[in-house]
Amino acid sequence: MSTHTDAHTSMPAQTPDHFLTVDDLTPDQLRSVLDRAGEYKAAVEAGEPHGDLEGKTLAMLFEKPSTRTRVSFETGMTQLGGHAVFLGPDDTQLGRGEPLKDTARALSGYVDAIMARVFDHEDLVELATYAEVPVVNGLTDAAHPCQTLADLLTIEELFGGFDGVSAAWVGDGNNVASSFAVGCAMVGVDLTVATPESYGVDDDVLATAAEVGTAPTTTTDPAAAVADADVVATDVWVSMGEEDERAEKVAAFDGFTVDEDLLGDTDAKVLHCLPANRGEEVDDETLEGERSAVWQQAENRMHVQKALLSELVE
């Protein structure tokens, strides 16, 4: 089991202004969020109240549909004693052409934090530039850092820490993979990323991973990636907004399905951020089998996001 200084109980970590990418947290802040998430999860299981954000309000801006992001943030704020306001694409003046900077400044006068799930990462950056309250990335085309927090908490629960843990990413080098690569580097998880040619993680993401830890090994051979992995993570091959690329991508990703044929005799646990296209990036048997940690992973979204909001807003 890994050893660490409990940043949450020993000395307060510096509070970040915004959480747009996972490396917006320092290592101490990341440790604090994971520790607090574990405390919140234990409190929920014990039925203990934990109203650390009583009277606080979170605005939730959505350009994309969502199950886990909306419910986990909204329920999490309720458990923390606060309130969440859902703002869909037709619920604000953004749909009528109001500039993001105007929305950001107006919302800042009403709420204590803003979570945004948008298509273009640059829109999130603009929102954060003008907002006077913390902005949290609920997903963009470039990053999904809240998912990475849940992934890391799940890995820590499964293996008792991060020391000696090896992971593989199999599939598209997309936004989820990018955040996962940087998060693994931050905690010292040895990661191998397997993607088809032309679908790898961007070079700037690999550079960021190298800055905060160790860059992942990259390969086009999924079998080699999973051979020594303790955990194998994947995601859909065709993300929202890429439907016109479906035929091309499905053909390119032949052989990258996370299934028993690929995993073989390994004892690897399987992660998937959901929703899953069963039969494409993962098969039904694996998703429903003993290897799967996806439901634990999905629940952990709520706990890590509660911890993150407490760090940002308190």
C-alpha cells in the first residue's frame, strides 16, 4: 500500500481557482481530494450527514446530454447541503447568442461555482477567464478531469494505493484518455496507451504527463499493452459529435475490443467511463463480469466531485 502525507488533515492545500484539466491540481491538492472523497463515501455508506456546502449553489451548464455528470453533481450538492441549478442548452441566453463572458459574469453574482459540460474546450477557458467563482470541467472535447478523479479513487480502492500499479488504456486517444494519462502520471501509475495509428493521445498531453510525472508508453499493439496491466481502461471509439466518422473508426479499431480474447490470462480489472457501446470497445461479458469495476467507478464520480467542490468552494 502506498504511503503519503494526508494533506487534508495535516496542512491545507492551496485552493485552485478553477478545475479545467486534472493538472490544475497540485499533487497535494489531488491527494487531499482523494482523501476527502473517501471520507464522503464512508459517510454516505454510514448514513452520516456531511453538509459542508450548506447554503451554497452550483450552476450546471450543459451543451451535451448527460446521465452520470448531471446526477452525480446534483445529488452530490444535495448531500453536501447545497443546491444545484440545471441549465440546459435551451435554458439560458447562450442559446440566443449571449456571449459566454456575459453569462460567466452574471452567474458569478448568483452562484458559488459553475460546472460546465461543453463541446469546445476553448469555450470553457473563456468561461473561466470571466467567471469570478470556480469553474469545473464536466467534460470538453479536450479533457474529462472529473472522470480521472473517479478513476484514480477506484484504482486506489482496488489496489490499496498506487505504488507498483500498472495500467493500460486501450482504444481512442480521446479526451478521457488524455486526462487519464496525466492523472496516472501525477500519482505514479505506470501507463501504456494502445491506440491505432492516427488515433493516439496528442503530443501536448504526453508532454504534460512528462512534466507532472512520467509520460505513458505508447503502442499500436493492444495485447502488448494489457499483458502486464493491473487495470485496463477504455472508452467509446465514436464520441458525441463524431457520428459521421463511425464506419471509418470502427474499421480502424478492429482488434481493440476489451474482451476475454484480449485480456487472456491476466487478472486485470476493467474500467469504462460509460456509456458503453457493448460489442465495440468492450463486450457484454467483460462489462458484466468479475473483472469489471465500472459500477464502483461510476459511483465514485459523485464522491470525488463532492470533494473537489468542497476544496474549491470552502
